[in-house]
Amino acid sequence: VNDKFCEISKYSPNELLGQNHRILNSGLHSDEYFHEMYQTISGGDVWRGELRNRTKHGNLYWVDTTIVPFLDHDGKPYQYTAIRYDITERKRSEAALRDQTALAQVGKMAAVVAHEVRNPLAGIRGALQVIGRRLDGQGPEKAIIEEVIARVDGLNDIVQDLLLFARPRLPMLAPLPVAEL
């Protein structure tokens, strides 16, 4: 236990001495992940990996970890030293980049949907309007045509919403009378 570890984990040295990693376990890593780690170090080998831990107050943080076993004259570990480097900001940046990449993919998909769905919808709507104008009066066929046009417009609105979601824009600030709101 050192001062930096206590600063990051928010535990005091007395709360950490004699404990194992369970006190910091965030629940992200599987039992197999820790089993492999313990197998490695108990076998006398150095283990390297990234761990997401939880502070005493419940906040999550990441550490790049190297655990070095100290071996006795028979080659059996008698103690371990963990060398850790806080990589929380790097992990946040990586997550933000993944989110940004995913959003870019949604944008590409939205563009394809817009092209492949909106164009046929516009053709269908135009054809229905021509047919509707050729019908006489307000018969049941005219009502059906108007209902189908309304449904095509609804589909077009959904495609428009998808495009807006895929291309978020900065909010435009404008005065708004509170009474109207």
C-alpha cells in the first residue's frame, strides 16, 4: 500500500492491508479473468493486464497493472508486488472515440436508409396523388388513397427523425417567451 494507491482508491492503508483485490472489484471482469491472473502469479510468472476497479466511494477507475511474484529458494511465490498506472482518462478517451465511431456508422446507415427508402416513398406518394386526382368525388377509394398517403408521410417522418438523430447539430439558442412555453 502506498500513498498514491490510497489517493486513487480512497481507502486508508489500514483498510487495505491484508485485503485482496475483492475490496476493489468493480464487477466488470469475469471470475475466469481473475482465475487466470491468480494462476499466473501463483505459478511464479509476471501478470500484466488492465483492471477496472471501484473506489471506496463507488467511483470507477482503470489501472494498467503488472503483478510481480517474489519467489523463495524453491521457486514458490511468498509475496507479490503490483505496479499500477492510472489509465482512467485514456479509457474514457477510447470510449468516447468508440461512441463517435458508432455515431458515424449510424450516420452512414441513415444516409443509406434515406436514399433507399425516401426515394421509393416519394415515388409511391406521387403515384398515389395522381391516382387520387383521377378518382371522381369522395368515394371509399379516395379515402383509402388518402390514408395510404398519410402512412407514407409517417414513414418519411421516421426516416427524417433518423437523419436528425444521426447528424446532431449544436443547439440554436433563441429567446422564448416563458408564458407561451
